[in-house]
Amino acid sequence: MLESKTLSRRGFIRNTTAAALTGAAGSLATAIPQASAQNREERLSIPKLADGRYDFDTPYDRGGSNCRRWDLPARLYPDGEFKYGMGIASMDFECPPEITGALQDRVSHHSWGYLDSTDELVDEIVDWNERYHGLDLDARMITMSDGVYPGIIAALRSIVSAGGKVLLTTPTYSGFYVMASQARVDTIDSPMRYDNGRYEIDWDDLELKMTPDVRAMIVCNPQNPTGNVWTEDELLRIGRLCVERKVVVLADEIHSDFVRRGHRYVAFAGLPDRAVVENSVSFNAVSKTFNLAGMRNGYFYSKSPELLVRVNEVHRADLSTLGVVANIAAYQNGREWFEQVNAYIDDNHALVEAFVAEHMPTVGNTRNEGTFMTFLDFSRTMAAIGADELYAAHDMATPEHYFRDWLVKGTGVFLNTGSDYGAGGEGHMRMNIASSRQVLRGALDAMAGAVNAVV
Ligand SMILES: Cc1ncc(COP(=O)(O)O)c(C=O)c1O
């Protein structure tokens, strides 16, 4: 039974994803070399190049591992149209060998009863935040969770009473709408303005939307999907407004480690205004940093003991042993890998910006300051293919869903639909750029071909 599962998984990898990638490469001059299923199983870890750098260039085949980024679109398009998973926010790179090694050590101990302590993990979190972000955290004020989701849901439940609302500056992470719904809280969007290639908060609108029933505001920093890294001044302005209006700030900083050269992430809890800081709860994880989302770890903290107690009262999470092992290993031994991957992603952003400007001039592109996502404006392509008129007849939820389908069928590229990110997401698609350059370039080439043929 076990053997046949392994065999069918291997078969799936070989037949589906490898074929998809090779097919994708068919539009390129050469086939994409990749870490094949076989050599992936033979080697324990990501190789370093002769000069000491990790090899992020060789595409790593994640297909067939039950991963949402590649296997979900493959399931949605079983006839093989799908080739490039450029949606869901996880990276295509193999995680650092130190993490895999730590997991292997723990797996050799064949017992899986309840986990005892997360103290070592909490100490690593304190250390990481101090070292990378200059943030002074008290270990006693950190609550571990199995992701950012459960923490924000608990915060919304405890802070926003029945009939209350949570305020979002949009476009913003689609998951916030899910969290709000699970906490039975309504959302209210304050659409940002798009000025000179950057999303800016519309301060008048934000103030207008802070009606008495708004009890919380989610500040996503760096902001997914727009890539904004909020400045200290912007955060202080939001924070002071929230104090004035008695709105608690929920700072989702899960992307905080991915900040591009020339920009600086300022932790909300590190702002130089005590009243502002004590009116907030912050949420974070290294799941984006080290590609550990499936290991389900996250944490939240507040400098206000009272707020933290309120959230803790309605929050419960049991962490998995392997998740804790992987996260500790990441914090302790993954720094070099992370610094290299961060630089690689920064260069990928630059590549996308240059490519779009030169080869897809009808597509709008925001200059990202952080995250490994980019938000592309395809409204002219969508108009050219009649997405607004055709989507309902094709049983699609929005024109952006129609466009996504058009793109997969014409190019094999799967992106996330902008309409899922709230007001202002119309006409846009979110693209994940955390891939080897060959895969990224293949997806961009394929999209340019299709887009330029219609606009
Ligand atoms: C801004 C933001 N918050 C939260 C999450 C999900 O967090 P988790 O998987 O830790 O629950 C994501 C995932 O993409 C995200 O982008």
C-alpha cells in the first residue's frame, strides 16, 4: 500500500509537473533544468555553488507534494493547460538544508506524543526580532499559534463586539475577509489611491471610514499584495488616528523579513509613541521567510498586557512537533540562506519591472518595496478580451476570474485574481515572483506573448 502510494506520487511528479515545466520550457529555447523527483529524493539538501551561494537558479519541482501553489491549479486544469504556478504565497525554493537536517534528526526518534514546550522557539523569536528589526520583545508577552490566521481571528473575536467592523486599506490580503467572516465581524474597505506607481493611503477616506462601529484596523506591513512597506510616519499617523478613534490596530507583519534594498520595515510595536504601541497587537511568523507555511507556526504579541489577555482568552493553538523543530532550526541556522534568498527576490522584482516595462507595456506595474508578490494591472488586456461582458456567461465570479482562466488556457500561467483583494483590486492580478529566474522568465514570456497579441 505504502509502496504503491510512493510510486503513484512519483508517477504524478514525472507525468504531470515535470511535463508541465518541460512544456512550459517548450516556448523557451531550452528545457528548464530542474531538481528532478529522483535526485530530490537522493540528495538531502539544496546544494551550494562553488562560491558559497545557495543555488536558487535550478528550478525545484514541487509538483506532486500536495502543495497549493502548484498542485491546486494542476487539479483545476486536469487537461494539462496549467504550466506555471505563480499564485499562492509560498516560495519555490528548497528550504535551507539545516531545516531538513533538523527534521530528519527528529524523525529518527519514532514517537509523536504531545509536545512539551515552545520556550526555545520563543527565545529564538525574540532574538530574531532584535537582530533583524531592532525590536525589543518580552518573551512573556508572546503567544505561539499555529499560523497568523488563528491569532487574528481570536483578536477580532475578542476586540470587535457584535455588529462591529474591522477596517482595511485595500487592495489587501484576501485572507483578512476570511478571518473577519470566521470571527463574525464585518469588514469595511478604505481604497488606497494609486499615485506615481505607489499605493498611498487616502487619509480623508480613512478618517471617514472610522465610524464608531469600527473597533479594529488591520495594518498589513509590508502590504500584500501591493508590496508597500509603510514608513514610520505613515504608521504613526495611522496609529494616532486609531488611538483617537478607539480603534485597536492589528498589525500583520508576516512579510516583514522581505524588504527590498532602500526600504526599511518598522515594526508597529517599535514605534516611538507609547500610546500608539499599547493600542496594538502584532502578528508574525517566519513561514514566509523560510517557506514553512505548511509547518503551521505563527505568533502574536502586544505591549499592552490587557489587550494580550483579551486575545489569549479566546485563542487556542496546539503546535505540531515537527513545526516547532523546523522553526527553531530556521531561526538558529537559516540566516545565511535567508539573506541570499532575500537578495535573489529583490533581483527578481527588478527583472519583473524591467520586463513589464519593455515587453508588456500595456500592463501596469507597481514598484514593490517588500514581499515576494507583485500586483499587475491587466485592465487593458481585460478590456481587449471583453472580460467585463463575458465573465457571467462563463460562470465566473468576476471579470478577473474570467481573465485568470483565459491566461491559464492561453499561456499556462496561473495568477491570483485582484478582485479577491478588496476595493481597488479590479483589473489586477497578483503574481508570486519567488521562483527560479528561468521559471519566472518563462511565465513572463508566455504572458507577454498572449497579452501583446490582443492589446
Ligand atoms: C498578509 C498575510 N497574513 C497572513 C497570511 C497567512 O498566514 P498563516 O499561513 O500563518 O496563517 C498570509 C499568507 O499569504 C499573508 O500574506
